Amino acid sequence: MTTATLHKDMTVKDVLNNWPETLDVFIANGFENFREQKQRDAVAAYLKLERAAKTKNYDLDNFMGLLQEKINEQLNLADVTMKQTRKKDSDVNVAGLLPCPVRLPLLEGFDNFIENYTAQTGHTVSYKLEAASVGSDWIEANLKGIDNVDELPDVFLSAGFETFFDKKTIGNFKDQGVFTDITGDQVNAAFAGVDIKDPKRDYSIIAAVPAVFMVNHDVLGDLPVPRRWSDLLKPEYEQRVALPVGDFDLFNAILLAIHKEHGEDGVKKLGRCMLKSMHPSQMVKNAKRVAEEKPLVTIMPYFFTKMARTVQSLEIVWPQDGAVVSPIFMLTKKASMDKVKPIAEFLSSKLVGEILAHKGLFPSLHPEVDNQLNSDHPWKWVGWDYIYNNDIGELIHRTNDIFETSMNAV
């Protein structure tokens, strides 16, 4: 473990020698030439961090913050992930997928809590909380095909819709009364007036992953800045929008929101507007490429806007008709309640809510968390009536097919 301290007068070579993992941050934020060893060697030895940030018009503190986050993540990674366990003879089994920006701090807090919980109760706990980026593969390997409730985790966490409502996975158990919401009736003031609580009290929602717009003024031209989701469906935005297709949780939430308000025709128009799909870090990096490769509008999780704020030509737009909500669900098995209630209460606590809201920009539903949002932050949430009146698993597959057919037809 290095003892060096990151500072503005370090050269890029100093940073990479001490923390090789930061190369990903440089590349993702416009220093594409650093991919090649020869090009890195040509400039890294004399290019200081302060100058590097200035060449990209980045705020130095924000840019160094991104580097420091990567350094901290790597330093903590081995310690935290090695403590995860998966033992069949444990009294309690906790599993799920955590958003990548908050996984490590959540694991650190959870590990400390479980040590105290086991010491106080005598109950052993196995847990495996993977990064959301492994989502579909992990679900395929661990949840598909389960037909016995005893094989389900006692507590399960993840974002998105498909896992929770697809009849081939956990959705098969919802109507059986297997789960219960332990989070109480109150929600954060940021969600006032939104029917975000499950009226049947089966599922808990502990936070939201919001989808917002990033508009590139370098390529906007005479077009107006889109302020609503319906604006993106207009012909002038065809093949000019980058969508997070690879982030299946958020993308499915967007498809459902468009389908609810605009039907299948809206999904077709969304397919026609798509220019490309990129990881959000690539979306920010892409703003530095030649004009014909740049999307005019990029749809991204709110978390990634803190990188985009370092680029002067980019404007972050919280849609006037609401940021699409991809919920972070927590499922708690009713039959295990005598053992798992303290664990579920911790995972839906103010402490965890603050990690989600402050480190990940995933607004928490806990009533005492300051989500640090301005006063104008409406939500586009499909609502429980829509969820209960549709086969969400089947609808996700159908809207994906419609979207892909329309996209390929352009």
C-alpha cells in the first residue's frame, strides 16, 4: 500500500506510478491518448495535475476528487470484499446487487454491523453483495429457476424492475405473501406526493436511481434544449440521443415510463432517437470527441453528473416532467422476521440512506436524510397501479423488442 498523498503538483507519471488504477479515471475523462504506453511516456513525466485539469477546463478540486475516489476504492477493495461470506449453514442469508459508486462504503458499514449483530444475537450471517455491473449474470446464476421459498435470500437488495416482477425470478413469490415491508409509513420529503410506497406492503423501496439529461451545447446548434421526456421523441432528435442500454435496470425503467405515457408508439420513437449506448463515464468522455460522434443529449444516472460538471459545454437538465425513477428495492422474508428485522432496519436506516444519497446521489426514502436536492426535482415514477395492472416482466421484454426493432430500422 502506497504512503504517497495525492496533490496538485504531482505529475501524471507520479500519480500512475503510485496508483496505476487511476489510469481508468484519466481515460474516462478525456485523456484518451493515455491508453497507449508510448503516448503516456511522452507527456506524463512533466504534465502536472493542475495543468492537466486546466487543459480540459476541469475544476481542479472535482478532478482530484475523482482520482481520490478511485484510489480509496482500490485501497479498500480487497479488505472489504474478502469479508463477504456465503455459507449454507448460516442462520441468515443476505444477497443482492449494490450500485457501484456506493458498494464499498456500504459493505464497510454492513460488515461492522454484522459483527455486532452476531455478537449480540448469536445468529450467523452469510452475505454476498455484488456490484450492480454484474447484474444479469449474477441473477441468472443465483435466482432464476428457484421454486422453493427456502432457497431465497432472507434479505435481498437490488435496483430495477425485471428481477422483482419477472415470474421466472422473484416475481413468482410476490403474490404468495412471502415478503413484507418493514420501513414504516413515512417517506422523505423529496418524494412527497409520489405513490412510491408499495400499497400491498410486500416490497420496500429504500432509494431511487434518477435518470436525467446531459445536453452538449457544442452540438446543440439551433435546436432548443430538451426539457421534457416527450421532447426527445420529436423527429429533430432522431439519432441524436445516447441511451444507457447497458444499464438494464435504468434502461428498463425508462422504457416503462415512456410506455406508460406514450404507449408502444412512444417506445418506437425512443428507439429512433438513439444514437448510441455508452457507459456513463464514456458519455462524459465522448463530449471531447469530434462533433459528428457526439450525442446531442445523453441520458444518464444522476450520479454521473458530477463528472459532467467539469466540462463547460455540458448542461445537466433535470426534466421538468420528472427524472425517471429506477427504484432500489429491498425484500425481507416474512418467515425470517424474528432474525432479519434488525438487518433490514439497518439497510433502510438513516446511515445507509446518507451513504446512498451523499456518496452515490441516489436519493433516499428515509425521512431524516438530507438528499441535497434543490427545490425543483419532480419524479417520473410509473406508480403501483401501473405495476399491478401489467405483467411487468413480460412488458419489459416486449418494449425492449419494440425499441430494438425501431432503432435498427433507422
